[in-house]
Amino acid sequence: MKCNDNTVGDPQLKLNLLSDKNEHISSPRPLLDWSSVPTLVLAVTLLFLIVMTLLSRTSDKHRLPGPPALPFLGTRWLFWSRYKMNKLHEAYEGSAPNRAKTSPSCHNEEYLHADMFRRYGPVFAETTPGGAAIVSIAERAALEAILRTPARRPYRPPTEIVQVYRKSRPDRYASTGLVNEQGDRWHHLRRNLTSELTSPHTIQGFLPQLNSICDDFADLLASSRGYGGEVTGFEQLTNRVGLESVCGLMLGCRLGFLGRSMSGRALTLASAVKTHFRAQRDSYYGAPLWKFAPTKLYRTYVKSEETIHTIVSELMDEVRGRAEASAQDHGMQEIFLRILANPALDMRDKKAAIIDFITAGIETLANSLVFLLYLLSSREDWQEKIRKELPSTGEIDSEALAAAPSVKAAIYEAFRLLPIAPFLARILEAPLTTFVLAHTGAACRRDENFWRAREYLPERWIEPREPHAASLVAPFGRGRRMCPGKRFVEIELQLLLAKIVQRWRVCFDGELDIQFDFLLSPKSPVSLRLVEW
């Protein structure tokens, strides 16, 4: 074929053209094309970042020790590089307690894996992308001072992604909720929403129905046992008892989540609650891009929030549609009806509060039960002690629980060693406004605060041995910002533990993998063995 291109005959030009063609084919386009940005602008930007980094390091000499901060990133870069997002609790203290490591040598080895508290000491500062300091504390005297600081309207740092979303939906939310509001608005919500939930009278009235729920849960466990008593996917069963009991307390009736198979609605709600907490974690510790655009993270959070709102609203409508006489116990109806009847509250606040109570209660109860049984499985002798202190069968009332101090000791020791909330967030106002993370969980595992601190020893709560800093155990917070569901979770854990140990000895094979989902939670699936006595 004849060609009219005069360059074809030139071998050098052929080579150049071929080289250009190959380079064009093999070199992908850059993700960011900087060719249109003047070199001077790039140089000035780079110089600015270097100067800012040097200035921040210079100013750090006059501040608390802590990891180095970068311009516009603060110290959050640590959570995107050195540490895994689902293991952020280990960023501060190292790996979670291991039941098998009880000898001094093993204890010392584990302590050496502690991270930021080992690097910077028991009090150090982190920096937010906006430049604000966050002080992490695991020192006993400072923690005790923070926990007993009196305040009629104590401030707690809000969860920003919750604030942003709820303010964008005034059709559903009159406020950002009890957890996130501050000052007089928080005080108004607390006064009108939590008095019934925190009342000993309310919990005592719910106790007979709670016995029935725990019996049904024990029957569900019995039907779920396989060869050798193994129960696979135990965390899913704990989610179901959390749903049934929390909804029973808040809505005033049984909803049937403890049947042989879990309904699609219950599965969807449990999954949405888990996603809800993980999205809050990622919004706080991850890149704050969601604040400037509706990122995938923000959309995921919104979807989980709306799923929870829809399902709980459906449950509330179903309950309201039933006659009051259909409730099996007046104590069950009390919270739901009184919140709805309170004229001092906007209906949107009433519904949001019930939704928030249910959401938090499911995760708190389910995770706490898994941690409790995991730790207790290493102490067959203590399980036997619990069994001997309890009646062999039948309903367990408040008198029976009072006569079994080993039950409370087992639970309180689990709260000390593996609290689902490893630290508490507070804002101190004097002498300067300071954002503080009170790492009560880490402090409880330090030898200067507890005797043989990293071992599961329930007997320390019956016959204390010094050191014994009991005031540091605060899995539900402390003071007026304390979780209003504390009393309910504690009494249900006592009943669940009693019902389980009445029938079986609890065994775990291997170690539990724990992850940080804004609360500490067990990594799925969880398997344990329930062995006949």
C-alpha cells in the first residue's frame, strides 16, 4: 500500500513516533493533573505546611506531651495509618485483657504492648483537625477529681454527625436528643424523660416480666445448643434478648423477638444499630469530609438512623393501637405512657427519646452479657459459687438476688475489666474550657489502682485487697450525665447470669476478639459452650 507521509522513510523519526506512541499507551492519566497549577503556588503551599508543622512542634514544648500534630489533620492521622479503626481502644492501652494471662510475667509482657499511655504517660494531649486539644487521662487522682466534679448542667461533647443530621430533619426532631444537648435544653429533657427509667420502683415493677423474658432466653439457648453444648452466633441471641427486654421496658409489652427464628424486622433493626454506632466512630476518628459533602459515610449513617426511626416508630404505633388492658403488667406500661402523656415535651422529643433509649439499650446489654460470660468462663469455681447461692429453679426475685453477692461481684468485675465504654468524654470549664477523655477502663487495669489488675477476680468486690480504687469503675458514666439505663442493665444482667448458671456451666474455647464500634463489642461470630452441670 502506498503511503504519502514523507516521514515514513526516516528510521529515526519512526523510532521517535513509536516511542511516543508506546509512552502514550502505557502511561495512564494522573488522578490529579497539577500541570495547570503554577509551580510557585505549589512551592508556597508546601512551604506553608512545613512552617506550620515546625510552629506546631515549637508550641508543643509548652503543652502536654502527646503525638505530633499535622496542619489541618491534628493527630487524627494516627487513626488512619498506625492504628486500625476497629481497634482504636488498643491505640491507647494495647490489647484487651486475656483470661489466660494471669502470671506476673505474662502481665508485664502485655503491659509493654500498651501504646499511647506508655509513650506519653498517663496524661497526654491529642489535637483535633481544627487545632483544639483533647486531653486523655488515665491517672487516678485526676480521674477521681473529674468524676466527682459537681455541675447542675454538666457538658458532654456532642456527636457531631448526629447533631448535623437531626438539625436537618426538624420534621422528626425538635432537638438533637438527650445525649447531645447541653445546658438548659439538656436539663429540661433529662428532668422530663429519665425520672421513670431511673426509678427503683419502675425496675421492681418490671421484675416479674423480666423473669419471664430471661426464662424465654434460656429456652432459646437450650434450643440453640449443638454438639457438646456449643452455641454458635451467641451475639445474635444476645441482640434478641436486648430487643425484647428493652422494648418491653420502654413500650410496655412483649414483642416476640425470642421465638425460634428471628423476624426480618428484628434482624434489620439489630444490623442498623450496629451500623449506627460504627458510622459515629468513623465520623469522629476518620477524615471529616462528611462535614463538607454527603459522603458515603454520611449516607450510611443517615440510612441507619432512618431505618431505626422507621422500625421503632412502627413498633410504637402498634403498641399504641392496642388496648392498655392487654399489657401483662402495669409496670411495663409506666415509662411509655408517662413519656407520651407528659405535656412539657414536644412529641418529636418523646419519640426520639424512646428511639435513643432502645438503640443504646440493645447494644449495651448484648455486649455486656457477652463480655461477662467470656470472663466468667475462666472461673468455674465462681460459677459454682453463684449456683450454690441461688434457688435451683423458679422465679428469682430481688430477695434471691440480694442473697447471692457472687452474682453482683461477677458483673462488677466484668464492668471493671471490660467496660463497653472504655472512656468518658467531658468538657471541663475551669480554669480553661478543656475537652477531656477520662480513660476509666485503662485506669482500672493499672496495678497502682487494683490488686492484680489485669485478672478477672470477682472476689475483690466481696473481700477487697489494696489497692482498690472502686470509684474508677464507671461503665455507665458518673453524675448527672450517667446513662439513665444503668439500673435496668444491671438488674437484667443479674437475672440473665442467674438463669444461665442455674442450668449450665459456661465455657469459651480460645480468646474473644474485641473491636471498637464506638462502644466495645465482640467481633462476630461468637461461640461458647453451655455444659450441663
